[in-house]
Amino acid sequence: MKNISLLIALIVSSSIFCQSNDFEKPLQDYILNHSFNGNILIQQKDSIIFSKSYGYANEEFKVPNKLNTRFRIASVTKLFTSVLIYQLVEEGKVKLEDKIGKHLPEYNGEAKDKVTIYQLLTSTSGLQDYENKGDEVYEKRLTTDQIVDNYCSGPLQHVPGEKFNYNNADFVILGKILESIYKKTFYEILSQKIIKPLHLTNTGMFNYSIVDNLAQCYWYNEETKKLERDIPYFVENYYAAGAMYSDVKDLLTFSNSLHKGKLISKNTLRTLLTPQNNVKDRDNYASGLWVYEYNISDKEKHKAASRQGNIWGAEAMVLKIFNNDITIIILSNNIGDQGMWDLVWKIKRIIYKK
């Protein structure tokens, strides 16, 4: 009986084992048909089974993307912020049930003594939408204090913990809590706790200065059917919710380290990966990322965790498929005429030979 079980396991495992050639032609066809610019990296267990750059980091000067090209990673930043908070939990400096005001006494919003750190992490805080005034928050240079006071301190929109409502304000406040506890800037904390220990050489925060080797972003205008440059905005104002840049290899290192228990313990990781689904409008959202199951056949489901990010032409994806230990990293400075998930499902179909 044991031998039969082992044989079945080997058959299942081999059926999804892919090599670089399995991806080359179908992805090349997809890229040509949908005008994708960016980098794709796929790892199975500890082996990189596919990595390739497509298109240009700068269309005007025809500078090609390379695997070490830096991209805006947008809301993938939130996963880094979540890890930093959970590190504080492990150190006993923060409790998930702590209210904002305990660690940020100068905060003046209604949420001060009502919203917990866990509700911020799971976007169940009830805070007013960070972008309730449109793109105003990104149109000029602002200090983080100005961002908190003007865009993250309004009245609560619903009872904390009652419903899921995705909002950048949650992670802006978490960033300020980190700074308050460490008495350092968010970037200094990020560097000390994650970037330097993991030797991430192409990862950082925007700070209004020029970033070497950074891809210029473009977006596909459906009306004109042409690429256009991103509108001017201050990505720095996304702060702990979306102001980081990185490359595919650094993000792979970060993902591997997180899921192997090198940044937080396995027990703490389980808490981070537990969706807060006992709320209204639930969306399989855990602490800064989505965790869900999906069907690969009538009889089999696989579990995955995804953290997507997008700001205009910049799109990013860090996807961990726990079954068979597969990691997919996609960074784009122009996703083309299809969304990120269309490309992700294309890759999944190749992996599962569907």
C-alpha cells in the first residue's frame, strides 16, 4: 500500500514539473499578443525553472529590461510592512489587539482608541478611504505626518472589525507605528530588519531622488490602442503602503525567507497567512496579502498566497502556491492590454499542463 501511495505521489509531482522550454513559446506568444513589458521568474522548490525579461525599461531610448532591472512594486510593499509588524509582535513590543493610540498617541483620528493593529493589517479598520479626495494625495510632496493628518484621520466609515475594506490608510498608519516604536524612519527599519539581513541589493524606498536602473512606467490606453507614459505623481506618498522598488530576484529571496521562517517564526507566519473571513465583504484577505484555495481539477484544490500591486503602469505579483512549492514573481512597467491575473492564469495553465 505504501509503495502504491509513493507511486501516485511521484506521478502527481512529475505531472506538474516544468522546465524552461515549457514556458518559452507560450509566454512569448502571450507577450507578443498583449504588449507585456517586464520580468517573469518562476521557482519550483529550490530551483528556478524559468526567468526572462521582456520589452523595454525605457521605450523612448529602447533600453531593454534585464533581470536586475528595478521596478515599482506598489502594494507588494504592504507585505514587507506586515512582516515588520509581526516581528514586533514576536519581540513583545506590540500586541495585535493594541489600539492605534497606544503606539501613536499624537494620532487625532476617530480610530485612535477604537481600531486595533490587527484590524489595520487585515483592512477591517473602517478607516475612511485614503483616496476619498481622488489623486490629490499624490499630487505634491508631503511629509508622512501631513499624509496621516490630512488623509488617514477622518471619521470611521463602519464599525472596526465589521467588514473588509481595502485601504492604503491602514498601512500608512502601520508605518507610522513602526517609526514611533523604533524611533527611526520606515526605510531605516526596513533596511535593518529585512533588506540588509537578506542581502537585497536592488530593493529600497523612493525618496524623491533618482533611482538607478529603474524601469519607466507606461500604460496601455484602450481608446487609442497605444502606450502612454504614466501621469506625474509622487509615488513616495504611498509610503509603507506602496512606495518600494525591487527586482525579481530580491523578491524571490524575500518570499523564500518569509515562508521558510527566516523573518518570522512558522507559528507567527500562520497567523499572518490566516484570512479574516468572518467579516462582511470578505475577500480571503489575511495580513497584507490574499490567501485562498482554487480548483485545479474536479477533485483537487491547491492553496496559494498572493500579493499583487499596481500603480498606473506599474504592476507586480508575488504568488506562492503551497502545493508543490511553486513561487511566481512578475514585475511589469507595462502590463499591456490584459490584467496581471490573465498572465498569472496563463502561467498556471502551463504549470498544470491544462
